[in-house]
Amino acid sequence: MTISSTLRKAGPYIGSGAAATFPFDFKVFTTADLKVVQLQLSTSTETVLALTTDYTATLNADQNSNPGGSITLTTGVLAPWYNLIITSDVLPLQETDLTN
């Protein structure tokens, strides 16, 4: 059986000027497997944020029984004119068909 796609996305989180930490609930193996995108609403400009520069990530200890974790913006809270989306930077594909 092949795996054609699996949705691994959290958000969009709407900026309120009060939150800097945002959870996600999909399995990743390392923090480098995350892709965090910030959308500026007034210009519809998307910016891919950089790990350690723009955000830090914490993974749950057991990704099999409790997948996910959270990201925390290093610049502070998410401003009201921004949205944030967290997704996986790894393609969830298995193109090889394995049989018994």
C-alpha cells in the first residue's frame, strides 16, 4: 500500500498580541522537520520562519503515543496583523508498494 498524502498542519493561528507559544499535534522526528510560516494579512506576504532565529521548538517526549509539541516565537507575541501556520517540512509519501 502506498501513502499518497497525509495532512500535517496546525493553525492558522490568528495573532492576538497575547500569545507567543503555539501547539501542534502531528508526529515529527526532529525540530528541523518543522516548517513555520507567518502571513502578514495586510500584504498577504508569507515568510518562512527560521528555527532558533525566529522560533524555538519543543517536541513531546514520546512521538508515538503523544505526537506533537509546540513552537515559541523568539521575538515575542504574534501581532494582530499576522497569522501563523505550523506544518511538516518532510513529504509524507511512500511511493513503494510493499506486499506481504
